Amino acid sequence: MRFLSKFYIDGFILAILASVALASVFPARGTAADVVDVLTKIAIALLFLLYGTRLSPKEAWAGLTHWRLHTVVLACTFLLFPLLGLAARFLVPSVLTDDLYTGLLFLCLVPSTVQSSIAFTSIAKGNVPGAIVSATASNLLGVFVTPLLVILLMNTTGHASVDFSSVGDIVLQLLVPFAIGQLIRPKVIGVLRRYAEPTKLVDRGSILLVVYSAFSAGMVEGIWHMLSPWRIVALAAVCCVLLAVIIGVTMLVGRFAGFSREDRIVIVFCGSKKSLATGLPMATVLFASQPIGLIVLPLMMFHQIQLITCAALAQRWAKTAEPEPEPEPVD
């Protein structure tokens, strides 16, 4: 990593691109895909277990009660994004096909990511407790809000329904490990502080697994072959512009609203991201009998672009962060 930094090359970005390349050449299929899925879930659970051990109960409570921060993040996710999605209608048919626009609008309605938003916040030395609450609240609310927004703003032949199992998945995979981490914190915090560097690998490793798994699914489905090269390039450009606008707005809102540096990082990472893991299952229900491959393509492409972009931002902000203060006594 230090050798690459001399040439202004970010090793983490290269690792993400390598994961994309690996998935393109050797996508996980069948049993291999199941193994990757299990490994990803284990990595994410371990990540949240570590978050639970790192944060003192006082810090966790402060994140839970920071309502101004969570309101801004939810407004970006479920208000600003949908408005931008509706405004993009003028791109049809010159830039986007009807199906691609349907997919673009749908990606604007899904909730924020949880794991990668929090991981990037941690890498950038932002407000991790605030990110945990904001991202989790976005996903839990999204189970109800996203189908409602689809019904209000889109025409679907499928019957919108709420999959309550998503709530259980979030609780079991994210909140339970975090709670366990809080319980065992007094016994393991000393060890984790002595081996802080290896624990950072969990942040980055979990993101690489998510990238590989998501891109593998796209390759297996063959959705990249459903469009002409021109349409793919146009869609990528639209996703880049959408992400740039969102990141720019979240930066401005965080600054002009007087949030701290740590909170501004949360607003950017939690307010600008969209969840592929939540969006794909919802799409299969909401768009039954419609071309699912084309509809979810904008979400898959946006997902890859946001990971690469946010990885670069997280690395940059981590380098400019002030040195961390001495750790507080164990509670």
C-alpha cells in the first residue's frame, strides 16, 4: 500500500477493481455462489461484532439519540433521491429506454446500504455510532417505505408486498452481533487495541466480498449483454452524475447545517448510497412479469460506482483526519 501511494495509486481501489475483474472472469455459480454468500454474511456479522466491541455504551447511546443527523440521512434517501429520479424522466428515450428509466427510478427509492456505509464511515474516521443507527433505520424503514413509494410513483404489474423477513435478517445479521460485541467489550477491548491494524482488514474485506458477490450475480444473469455498448455507457454516465449530485448536496447540507466533520461523513456515506442487497429481492416482487434484468441493471451499476467512489473518499478523508485521542477507560 505504501509503495502504491508513492504513485498516487490507492491500493483499496485497486482491490475493488480486482474483485470486479475476478467476478467478470470467474463469477461464482451454483455451490460456489452459495459459499460466497455465506462468507459474506459471516464477514458482515464479524464486522458488526467488532463495531460493538470498539464502541463504548456512551458512544452507542449518543449515536442513537442524534435525531438531527438521522433526519437528514433519511431525507436524502427517501426524499431527495426520489425527486432526482422523477426529474430524470426527460432522459427517455434519447438516453435511457423505458425499462432502464424504470430501473433508475427504482434505485432512487430503495434504502441506503448498511454494511458498506458504516465500513466507509469507520475507514474515514467518522461518527460510526451515528452511521450504524442511520443506516439501520434506513433499511428497516425501507422495508415499508420503498414499496409504498413504488406504488405512488411507478406503474408495476406486480403486487407490491412487504417482506417482513428482511427485518429479521437485519436484526440477526447486524444488530445481534453488535449487541454481543457490546456485552463482551470489557473482556476483549484491550486485545483489540493491541491488534487494531488486523481488525481494519475486516472493514475492507467485507466490502470486497460484497463487490465480488454482486458483480458475480450480474455476470451469471447476463444482464450486461442485454443492451448495446452505447446504452451501457449512457447508463453509467447517468449513474455517475446522479451520485455526484447526491454527494455534492450531502456535503453542502452537512456543512451549512453546522454538523461536525464526523457527522458530515455519515451524511455523505449513508445519504448517498443505495442497497443492492435490499433492492434486488424487492424488485423480484414488485416487478413480477416485467424484464427484471434491465430494471435492476441501474441499481447494480450504481452500486459498483458508489463503492469505488466512496472508497476513494474514505481513504482521502482518513488521511486528513486528526490523530485519534487516547482511548477512554473501559466502561
